[in-house]
Amino acid sequence: MKICLAQIDVQLGCVEENTKRMANWIKRAGSEGHDLIVFPEMSDTGYDMNVILKTSSEWNSGVIDSIKQAAANANINVIAGISERVGGDVYNSIAVLDRNGKQIGKYRKTHLITAEPTCEHMFLKAGEELGLVEIEGNLIGLMTCYEIRFPEIARTLTLRGAEILVIPAAWPLVRLPHWEALILARAIENQVFVAATSRIGNDTGIPFSGTSTIISPYGNIMASASQIHEELISTCINFDFIDEVRSQIKAHQDRRVDLYSNI
């Protein structure tokens, strides 16, 4: 599977413009022969809680329809972090679309950040289910940004069969070392691929980190972006490599579940 990560800037509150730009990136990725493109967290609204509440949209029209059409036109699977309004509630969601533009999956961020100044939990509604979706025969686990701090999520998705963890994010530059360490750890400890897509720019006075990265089950950096540029990074993933790594380092079969099954 040839996948790419779209490391983009997002114009705060400019949903129509952001959606058009996403469609252009999708068109480019499709023309370059990619099978999957992944966008960052809140790629439609930008990442500011008050702006998200004002500009988020329902998924029966608008942003999602435009992305669906772009996916179908470009013949490419799409995973995108976008807002989702349901009545009076707003979710930090991930949409999964296939090559035909059909929505085949959705994940609502389950672990909302409580740290200031973001305080997602005061503005957004948390999801109640973990995210696992199949794309062209391969199982993909979905996580969002802050959730890389919870190894339980990644491990549970892996035990359910995830072969790659896809992580849209809007990660702050000030904590870039955390980003680099945690996404690497999630790949190594679970012996899966990780595709972590952050964004660039500055919405709230705190710059975002960029450094979107694709990591192998052995912990090798397969592709990585800069901290400051919009760019498309890509690699070809051979999912058979997971079995090769696990046959050499038998971390999964060596687990002592009897010692920590209650965690």
C-alpha cells in the first residue's frame, strides 16, 4: 500500500477554503498513484475550541460531501481529521472514505485533553468506542493527537488486529520531543506501522510541530516531514514485514498477561 501524509497549514475558521485545499491535496495524491492520504486533526476548522464550536458542520452535507467527491474523483482512500456536529454536540472526529467516496468508517476522539489552555473536555463531546477500520484488506487503528499518550489505546487496537496506527494531530511545537518519542514507542512496542500526521501553522499563539512521520514495526523512520513546510510525504508499506519483525522479537507472545490483565 502506497500511503502519504498531507502536512498542511489550516486557516482558522475558513472551512470552505480549507475544504478546497484538502480536495487539491487529494487530487495531487491520487495523480501520484497513492492508495491512501491522511490529513491532520481538525483540518476543516483549525484548532481553536471556540472557532470549532462556531464553524463545525454536520456530516450530511458540506465538508464531508466535498471530501467524498474528491476521493472518488482521485480514486484514493482518505482519512481526515474533521469536526462533526450532531445537534448541540461537537466531536473531534476522523472520517474514513474509500476510493469510491463512500464513508467506510468514523472515529470520535475518546480521550479529550484537559490541560490548559486547550481544555477540549469543556467544549467537545468524547466518543465512546475505539476506532478500527478495514481498507483494502488491511486493518487500520485510529487515534487522535493527545491519545498517543495512552499506550492502552494502541495496544488494544493492535490486539484487535490493527496493522497500522493512523494518527491525525495538531501537536504543539513546544512538545515536539514528546511527539517524536511517543509515536516511535507506539510503533516499537506494538510492532505495527505508525502514520502520524501533524500540521504546521499557528492558530492560538502556539505554533504546531509539523514533523509528520511514518514508522515501521521495527522503529525505523520511513518518511518524515519538516517542522515548518506544507508537504506530502509518502512510502510504500509491506504489511508482511509485521510478521517478520514479530518472528524475530517475540514481544507479543512473551507478554505475561496474568500479571497485568486487570490494568
